[in-house]
Amino acid sequence: MLSQTTEYALRLMVQLASQRGRAVTIPQLAQKTRIPEDYLAKVLRQLSRAGLVSSQRGPNGGSVLAHPPDTISVLDVIQAVDPLKRIETCPLGLRTHGANLCPLHRRLDQAIASVEKAFRESSLSEILEDPDGSRPLCENPRARRTAPGAER
């Protein structure tokens, strides 16, 4: 449902939020988030243009959140890099539908609205405060193959 760019932006923002205002360099972020440096730099630029991240070059440079993590929603991050698209007119271009969506497209738009609402109500702080604790960013395929009882 979410693009890779969105996934990377969310990883990046959660990592920056966990730094509590300490500037972090692109190589450090790339290592922590498992995002390729070139791609990370592109996502950082998008987040910076949206006013979510501040970056400074130089020996003491790096990136930090531009606002407290409790004021940045998941939706803010998503909209900065790959906005959710609502259905406003018939995707099939049927003139008979005009501005009125058919029942199927109305339901799809309602689902998108629900997702949008959930993301709007979720802040970076809430993600950091998850009581279940930290989880790996992605599954380690080697661990799965060597797990007890795993077939070889």
C-alpha cells in the first residue's frame, strides 16, 4: 500500500525522532535505517522541502527534526514524499458519473479517508513509545533458514 519511498521516509523520521535533537549524518542514518545513502539523501531533501527536517552541512552538520516528534504525524511524512490520492472523480472517466462516485469508488475513497485519518492521528512520538519495544526493520532471511525446526 505504501511506496518504498514512503517506507524509507517513515524509517528515517522515526530514527531522527529517536535522536532527541542530536544531528545525524547521512552515513549514520543509512546504517541505522538500512537505506542506501543516495536514496536517503533524496528522501531527506523532500522532507526538508516539506519543513519536517533541518539539515546542515559541515563537520558538525547533520539532520534533525524541524519540529518536536509529538507534532509530526505519520500523514505529514507520507504527504511530504508520496501523497495519498483521494478519488474525486470517476477513475474510469465516465461522464455519466460526473462528480458523483459510483458505489465502488465511493467505498474505495472512504477506505482511503479512514487510512488518512489513522495516519493523521499517529505521531512519531507514539511510534517511539510503542510498549512492545523495538523490532528489526526487516527480517533476516539467514535467521529464518537456520531457525530450529526450519527445513533445509
